[in-house]
Amino acid sequence: MIGKSMIDLKNKTVWITGASSGIGEALAYELAGLGANLVLSARRVDELERVKRACSNSEKHSIIALDLADSCGFDALVEKVWQDHSGIDLLINNAGLSQRALVMETSLEVHRRIMEVNYFGTVALTQAILPHLLMQKSGGVITVSSLVGKFTTPLRSAYSASKHAITAYMDSLRAELHDSGLQFTTIYPGFIRTNLTYKALLGDGAEQNSMDRAQEEGMPPEECAKKILYAYQKGKAEAYIGGKETKAVLMKRFFPSIFAKVVRKAKVT
């Protein structure tokens, strides 16, 4: 049962990016179970159809093809989605692209591709929807960053940079709009058992096409989804989700010299 202090998501319209797999798919099932009306977005429409069919009350939900790397038409897209659904109550910025490559082996093109999706595309969609949310004076945005949006590890230079960037953007947005009536929650997942590592880019831009052992042993996405929504419903600004790897945030803050030694030897794949 949802207490009075929590945000009720029943009958609310929620737009999820990256909804075709992983955390986004798990969020879709959890939100559908809570009675929300979903707008599911990703590049793969066939996978979105599969997720929609598996959701409770599938007839209530809709699908919008979306590529965050192509953000030039987002203002018009948001206007259409907003009109079609008579408003949006929650945007979940979940889509993302990861990396598994040494700094010296990572091409500039890979840096640009990752920043385009994880930062510029996410910012573009958020900026397009914000005027509508501000006029509505209710609702909010959940942005899925990463623990490496708070610290860095080997093999993730571009990915970590993009997640640091979106963290900074959301921190500024939260400070500027603190009295707007909107809720902004940034999520920092650690090792979650998803296919993110399969699509992670190598230094030349090819996909890794394999699962990291650390990811394979991570938290189930269904559990992660519950924790994400709980953090938003409780009005939290941030939430760190995962296992013992989440403790690295405090280690970096209070014991930076120790962290620097640990992270060099840490098992990050």
C-alpha cells in the first residue's frame, strides 16, 4: 500500500526510454503492475511490442520509436506525445550506451557516440518536455546515471564521462527548479544483470557482444526497478542501487587515496 507521503503512480502516464530490455523493461512491468499508463520508447520497435504485450493491461500502453542519437526532432515528438496522452506525469531517462575499452584504444568517434546518446540525447528530450511539466506544475523526471557517474574505473572513460555529465546537468536542474513542484531523481546503478555489456562499445566502435562476469552476478533488474520507483515515490534526489560496489562512492569521497589504489585492481568486467 502506498503511504500518504509517497507519490502515487496509479493512472499516471509514464514515458520510459530504453524500454526494450534491461532496467527499462523491468520498469515497464513494475509500473504497469502499479496501474500506470506507459509510453515505451527505444529503437527496436519489435522488442517494444514484446514488452508491451507482456505488461499488465497492455491495451493501455503505447509505443514510440526513439533514437537518442537523433535528437533534432524531439520538440515536435514531445508535443505529439503530450497531446496524444493529454500530458505526461513522469519521464524516465533510461536509455544508454556503455563502453569496454582502454583510454588509449578508444577512438574519438566512440566518445562522440556515447556522449550523443547518454548526454546530448537525454538532455534534448528532458529540455523538450520541461516546459510542459512546468506548465502542468506536477510530475517529474527520473534519470538513470551510473555509479561511474560518481567515480571512475578502468575501461569506461567515455561512458563515465557521459554519466558524470548527465549527473551535473540533473544537479543543476534540480537546484534551479527546486520550488517548481516537480520531482527530479537521479539513479546510480552498480552491477545490474542486464544485456548492457553485450552492446558496450569497444575502442573501434564494435560491440563487445559478451556479458561481464560482474554484471552477470549483479542485482536482478526487477529488484533494481522496484528500488528506482521507491526512490522517486519517496521524493529522493539520488539513490545508489547495487551490491557492495555502491560503497565505493563513500570510499572515493572520504578516502580518495585508498580508493585510487583499490580501483586500479578492481574487477570491473
